[in-house]
Amino acid sequence: MMYTFNVNIPDAVLFDTHMSKEISASCARRATALYYDTKMGVPLGYCAQIAEMPQKVDE
């Protein structure tokens, strides 16, 4: 089960930063995952799910 929430970002911010809604959403997911990892001690696997990234990065 996953919890979903909405974040309101003014259109002007997306315009000024040249970010699409998809890129902005990805950034928010990654920032949330980073916070949970560094501040809350949530395991990396869960943080990878939040960020929608693979847990292991191929080198």
C-alpha cells in the first residue's frame, strides 16, 4: 500500500525554472525520499520506491 498526496506548485515557479510537471513531480519524490533516508532512517529500499528509482545503480 502506498500513500498519495498532492503538492501545489505555482505555475510561475515551473515557468521560471523551466520545469515540466513531470520533472517537478520527480524532484518532489526524490526530495521526499532523501529526507526520509537522511532524517528519518527509512531503509534505502523504501526510499527507492518513493523516488521511483532502482535500489541498485549499475556502474
